[in-house]
Amino acid sequence: MENLLWLIPALPLAGFLILATLAVVGAGKKITALVGAGSICLSALVTLVVGADFLGAAHESGTYSQTLWTWLEVAGLSIKMTLTLDALSLVFIFVITFIGALIHIYSAGFMEEDRDYTRFFASMNLFVFSMLILVLADNLLLMYLGWEGVGLCSYLLIGFWYEKPENGYAARKAFTMTRVGDTAMAIALFMLFYQSGTLVIGEISTAAPGIWTPNSTTVTCIALLLLAGGLGKSAQLPLQTWLPDAMAGPSPVSALIHAATMVTAGVYLIARMHVVFGLSEVAQTVVAVIGAVTLLLAGLTALTQHDIKRVLAYSTISQIGYMFLALGVGAWTAAVFHFMVHAFFKALLFLAAGAIIEALHHEHSMFKMGGLKDKMPVIFWTFMAGAISLAALPLISSGFYSKDQILWYAWGAEGGSPLLWAVALLGAFITAIYTARMVILTFWGEAKTEISHYPGKRMTIPLVVLAFFSVFAGFIELPHNFGHFTLFSDLLHGVMPETALRVDVSSEWIFQLLAAAATLGGIGLAYFYYYKQPQRLENLRQDMVLSALHEFWFSGWGFDKLYNVVFVRPFLAIAKLNKADVIDQLYTGIVAGTDGLYRLVARTQSGSLRWYIMGMVIGAILILGIQMML
Amino acid sequence: MILVLLIVILMAGGILALIGGKWSHSFPRGVALASCTVAFLMMLSLWLGRYKGFNIDADSNWLIEYHKEWIPSFGISFHLAVDGLSLLLLVLTCFIGILAVLCSWEEIRERTGFYYFNLLWILAGVAGVFMAMDLFLFYFFWEVMLIPMYFLIGIWGSENRVYASYKFFIFTQASGLLMFLAILGLYFVHGNNTGFYTFNYFELINTEMPPQTAIWLMMGFMIAFAVKLPVIPFHTWLPDAHGEAPTAGSLILAGLLLKTGAYGMLRFVIPIFPGAAAEIALPAMALGVAGILYGAVMAYSQTDLKRLVAFTSVSHMGFVIVGIFAFNELALQGVVMQLVTHAISTGALFIMAGMIKERLHTRDLGQMGGLWTQMPRMGALGIVFAMASLGLPGLGSFIAEFLILLGTFNAQVWITVIAASGLVLSAVYSLRIVQKIFLGPPRGQLAADLSGREMMIMAALTISIVWLGLFPQPIINTARPAIVQLVQMLEPGNSLQSHQSYVK
């Protein structure tokens, strides 16, 4: 049954092609929904079958490959259309197809009223196809195809409501900024090809230790260029500014692309190329530091946002920061584990937020929500399931198990350090604050906006399913001192090495206690300021320094402004200045010069006899004069 | 004989259209479509028939040859031959020819006879350029494609057509003259050396000359080809010519005429002057990179849709010159790929600009916007070709640019890095095209979506660009013998060896 692997991406592709045809022919919404959601559901079923078969077969190499055709063969470069399944890609395709299917079902209800229903599902199906190619590719060029393909779909879906120019701007911003990373990644591909003679990931990984001495400049350079690609797609510092604006797209898009799957492509890339990264301490440190800084910056920004989707967007950047931190300290499986758990709870939060926004006349501001606890109980309880996981409420949420692991490794893993751990702990504290703030503002207090209509079954059932996973998915991986159940990391250890520790595991419980304290403290703080004593918050707002800081954080640390001044405006200025093409002026200059000369000479041909005689006389005098002088 | 037949069909079709046009308005387009289709099928069957035969081991990479004395006293002959590279470009020529006729179908209503005469003679000239193996004959065809194009722009162009046609003519003619002088120079150098005066390419290819002479003669060729390609700073005729030409004119300019410049470099500059070409490799690549970036920034700043697309051509052709002077198989295969895919993707954008102009009567981007609402089909296709223009993997252009950059990386790392930054800029201008035309608030213009004929044209282009992106191997295999031989010529110590390779 493993040989059905090709079907997993082929089904969404078929869905896309059918929907594209339907868009031309014109079709009813029922058929569109059936094809659009059905293709992904089928793909998820095939994933189950193939996955079960793969795990049962227990391949010696830990991988199963399927070659479809030879894509490109030129002078030593041979690229095949080959799909490879191993434990890492299995986790990813599972998340992509399952969460994808749930989001598609939800969308069938959510987008019901939209004129461009077919276009929406066509783009979503194309996205799922590209994302599956990205994670199933056996070589880097095929991965690059998926990599840029998801970028295209992200562009199409951010700008889905195209009539608003600002949506188009957000879409172009996302595409362009990720392209910066993609270009760096392309250069990494060139280097890898000339260094190792292949672009097949498995071959590179096997050969890497023989090609590069650890910490050589070349391997560091390659790793950093790959990292740049990952930073763009995963919205990490300094290429993070596109993600908050990407919230212009419909909420299911934010859930699928900008929370669960595409934005974690960077995590996948680094995990996939862990052998190369492992050879460069510098690159690893950079990954960890970028992750740590990003998680802190984005967390603080999330604290100040009003728009519920922007809070979630910054929270996504921050949570991916945790994954990068984990990758950087060498805790490979911890990063992938957090990816999976995060995919469940963040998709859930976005979908629930979308349902709220739709119910409240497209109101995005949390300060205009409130009191939804009793009015929308299903949304409330499912949102709570996601929120406790995001805040990492101890013991009862998945997020606790996945994040606790990262916190512990930030201290205890070979690449870890007290500073990284401290930052991560502070981040956990902030996460708890902004999560609690979001929940309190949205669901407690008095209702500020009327509810126009309630979400239907197609929307609530996916929420309930996701809520179940958000709470319980974490229990497949429990800490050393707490059951020590390692189903998830055992699965991945065939692909990625175990995390090397620099300290003894016996101290882990101290870190768990501290992490739990940070979470509870954060929730308590938010409870105090936003629920118990909101007037105290008002007093804080009066403070000049604090409000300036608030303003600065609110703007996302001024990155947009900075990039505008440094890149966008100079580019626009040059483009505008040179619109007429300065090089062409050179040629017009020649033309004008010739033209002027002609006019000058033409004036002498006046038809007046006096001038001609005068000219002849002057000429004669000149010639005689010259002769005399000589 | 099939090679002569190709030219005869196109030229005779042109004359027939000219004569028939006196009586019937629609007869010429029928004739033109018929002769292009026959020519296309002929070339396609030649390609498919020979497809198995493209391997490097064969002692000759020339497939067919036709050789007749023309003016024996001057050593001029009517000498045509094709290898894989020429054959690909010939198939492309006929393909673009069919599309050019189809997209003129409704647009051209005046003097149709003369119009299709010019169209077919341009195609004949281009086909001749891709086949001529006698330098005199080559120059003859070079002129044949120039003069009808001058008429095409000057008569059927838009408002500023006269200026544009003059500019086009002077740029190409002046640079063509330099090439002619270089051809004569080569003729005499070879004659003085051997006592045997000939314009035969296979003889001239082995001409021995001092490096200084080689540089000068090569520059004569190089400038003519650089103007055609175009390489900055010789590009300024292009936006005017593209902007003012009728749709088919822009399509042929972008799809075929620019390619003759690249073909000239591959066929003449490198084989005849390998040493001199190696000398100028770095400056040429630098100009190519400058073209990539300059063209991209210029494209972004344009408000006239056709001028915008013209500048994207400057940017894309920058990749071509970078790839040619990287002198390795990867990059050169990328160049061949780029020639084909650029013809398709940019051709499609020009055709789209023409279709929009037929509906809105403007090329001004400021007056477009929100067209998606009324024209979702064109919008979707517009996105496909904007993506092709920015090199999205899965479409042919990606293969081309990836191979060029990969090959160049081996030759010049920093040139590659700067050229790669063009990928970001191409995203910036391509997405601007989509935004300005199709997205944003609808402006209430009335515009019908694509008709059946238009869908047919765009479908052919879309299928081609996707096919090239997913199955590029047939193109690569076909060009391989010619490219491998080219690379061998460039290997040090190899440059003056005989490369005679006649048809068996």
C-alpha cells in the first residue's frame, strides 16, 4: 500500500485541476465544496493507510521512496521527481492532510456567502499539494518547487479579497519578503551542488561528514543561506514583518497556511538538513539566538495588539521562535513535537477567532468583543482548549509538554545555555499573559457587539476535533521524570539524532516547576489587570515611558518603518527618477545634437543673394588670409 | 530540401497574401495561417522524426544540409544546415508564427495583404538566420527580417509608431553594418591566409588570426547581436518598438528577433572567436547582470503595460548573456531553455496586453484595475504568466534561470549572487503587473472575458510553459550535441582545432 504515496499529493492536485475547470465552466457551491474538501479528506485517508503500512514495514533505511519521472538531467545534474517518506515527513504529511481536511470542511461553511467560492477552494487545494511536495521531496530542487509553490498560494490567498488594495499590498509584501529568503536558499543549493555533486537530501546527509570538516567556513555559509530561506518562510527575525499583514486573508487561510503548515516550512528545512547544520556550531548558535530573540520580540508585540488575528499572528511568530530555539540547541525532535502540537492548537485558535469575527459583523478588535462566554459556548470551550495549550497550562495541556521540553533543552542540551533558557522562560511568562488577556477580553466582561449569526455544524465539528487534539496530542511524549513516555521521539530518532545533554536529567523537575510558575504567574497577572482591576491598567497607560514603549511594541518594534526607509523608498525613488531611462537620454542627445547642427547649417540657405555674396567674400578672405599666414 | 521548402513556403505564402489581399480582406490571414501551420508541422515532424538521433557520440551533430553555389566567384553559396539548436529555434519560430497570425486575426483590418506579407517575410528571415551557414547569406536574412518589421511597426503601430520604427531601424541597421564589415574582414583575413576566399561558415570557423584582429572582428559581430538581444546600453530601441508595434509585432520581436541575437553569439561569436570571447567574458557578464537589475527596476517604474513588458525582456535577456559567457554546459543549456521559455512567457504577456488594449483602448496601467471581476479567465492566465516571468518552479522559465545561475555559479560566484537578486526584483515587478491590471477595486469598465479564439491561443501558451517546466528533457536532449560541442571549443588548447562537422 505504500506505493499509493503519490496519491497523497496527487489528490489535492486533481482537486485543484477540477476546480479550475469548474471555475471556467461555472459550478454550484455544493460541487465545489465536495471536490475541494473531498480531495483533502481522501488524501488524509490515504495518508493513514500509507502511514500505517510504512510503520508496519519497518524499512531498514527508515525511508520509502517512489520515483515518478526524471525531471532534469544536464551535465552531471540529475533531478528526479521522487517522493520520499520517512518519519519526519510522515509527521508533516499527517499534520498537513488532517488539519488541512478539517480546515477545508470548516471553510465549506465559513466561505459559503463568498462570490469566489470556487477560486478559494482551488487555491487551497493547490496549497495543500505544494506543501505536500515540499515535505515529500527527496531532493532540494523538488522541495524548492513546493517551497515557492506554497509562496504563490499564500500570495493568492492573502490577497483573496482583491478589491481592497491593502490586501493586495499585504499579499505582495508576503511574496516579496519570502522571496528574499528563497533567493538565499537558491544560492545554498548551488553551493551544495558543487560541494557534494548532488541535490538529493539523503545523499547529501550521508556524504556531509566526509565533505566538510566541522565548522569550516563553507558549511557555515551553506547552513546560514539555508537558514535565510527558513527565516523568510517562517517569519523569523529579520524577515518576520509580512506575517501580521498576511492576516488580511480569510481566517481558514491564516489557520492553514499562516499557522499550521507553511510558516513551519523553515522548521522542516532545518530539521531535514540537520546534518549540515550540525556541522556548524556558528550556524546552530545563530539559529538558537534568532529563535530566542524572535520569540521574545513577537511575544511582547502580541501583548499590545487589539486585533485578535494579529495577536495570534505574533503569537505564531513567537511559537515558531521556540521551534527555532529548539533546533538551534540540537533538540531536533522537541522542535518537531512543538510544531505538531502548535499546528493543532493554533489552527484551532484561528478557526475559532474566525467564527467569532464572522459572528460579530467582521469585528476584529478584541476591545469591541466581550461576553461571548455564555453566548457562544462551543466556540468558548474550544477556544479555551487552544488557549490553555498556547499558554502551556501545566499537566493538562499538550502545549505544556511540548514547550516544557524546549525550555528544558534550552538549558540542558549541548547547545543550550542559561541565557537562552532565561529568554525562553520569560517568553513563556509573556505568552501566558497575552493568551489570558485575549481570552478575558473576548469572552468575559460585557458584550459590546451584537451577534449576527451563529456558526453551523460544518464549522463547529472541526473545532471540536481540533480541541481534542490540542489537549491530548501532548500525551504521546512525556518528560523523563513524569511517565517517560517517548512515542513521538522514538518515531523520529530513526531520522534525527537524540538530543545530547550537557547536564544531568535529575534536575529537570526544577525547570518544570519554574515553567509552571511562569505560566500561572502570567495568567494571574493578566487576570489581575484585565479582569480584577482594569482601572490600574488605565493608570499605567498614563505613564509616558510605558505608553511610548507600548506604541513601539504595537508597531512591531518599528521594523516596517525601518524597511520602508532603507529599502522600499529608495527603490521607489530610483524607479521614479529614472522612469524615462537615463541611457535613452544619451541617444536622444545625439539626435538633438544632429538636429541642432542641421538647423544651424540650414539657416545659411536663406535664398537671400546678399548673404551668399557675403559668405563667398568672407570665405575668400579667410582662405587668402590663411594662405598669407602660412 | 526541407529547409529550402520552409523558406519557400513562408515567402510564397507572403506573396500570395499580398496578391490575394487586393481582392479579399480575409483571404490573406487564411493563407498566412495555412503556411505557418504547414511550416510548423513540417518542423515538428522533422524534430520528432530525428528525436532519437540526438546523441553526442554521432560524428556529426548536423542533421540536414542544403548547399548550392550562388555567386561562386566571391565564394558565396546558398548554404543551409540545422543542428539541434537551430531546429529548436525553427520549431519555436513556426509556433510563434501561428500565434502571431491568430492574434492579428481581428486586430488588423487595414491593408491586410501587405500586413501578412510582412509578417511571413519576417518569419522567413528569422528562419533563414537560424539556418544560414554562409555568412553572406546570413547577413542577407538578417536584413530580410529587419525591413518588413520596420513596415510592421511603422504602418500598423500605435500613435508614436513612426518614431519607434525609425529608432528600431537605425539601431539594427547601424549595428548590422558593423557586423557586415566584420564579415568582410573575416572573409579577407581568411582569404589572405589560405588564398581561398569564401563565406562558408565551416571554413571561416578555422580562421587563424592575431588576437588583436580577432577582438576587433568579434566586436563587430558582438555589437550587432548585443543590440538585438538587447544588452544594455543598447536596449533603448526595445521599449519604443515593443510599445508601438501591433501585438503580433511585439510577439515576434520578443519571441524571435531577440533570440537571433543570442543565436548569433552561440553560433558565430564563440565558435569563430573562442579566444577573444573568453577575453571579454567578465565584462560581458557584468553587462548582463547590469541588464538584469536595470531592466527590472525600469520595468517596475513603467506605466505603459507594453513598455513594462519590454523592460522585463531586457532583464530576462540579461540572464542569457550571463549564461552564454559562463561557458559551461549547465549555463548554456539554461540559455537555450531561456530562449524558448522567454518567447512563450513574454509573448503571452504581450498578447494579453494586446487583448486588453482591444477592450479598453489603452496601455496605461493607471486606467486599468479590478479587471478580475469581469475577466477571471484572463486574470488566472495573467497570474500564470506573471509567475512564469518571475521564474516560479514548475514553469519553464524556472528551469532556464536555475540552470543559468547554477552554471554561472561555477564560473563567477559574485556575478551569480548579484544576478540572483534579480529574482527578488522580478517578483516585485511581476506582482505589480497582476495588481495593476486585475486586482484592486473594479473601475466599471466593460470588458468581455476571453473569446474562444483567444482561449485557444492562451491555452497553447499555458500548456507549453507548464510542459517545459515539468518535462524540459526533450529540449535539453535536442540541444545537447550542439551545446557539448560548443563547450569543447572553449576548452583551452582546443580553440583552433578543426571543428568541421559536415553532414555525413
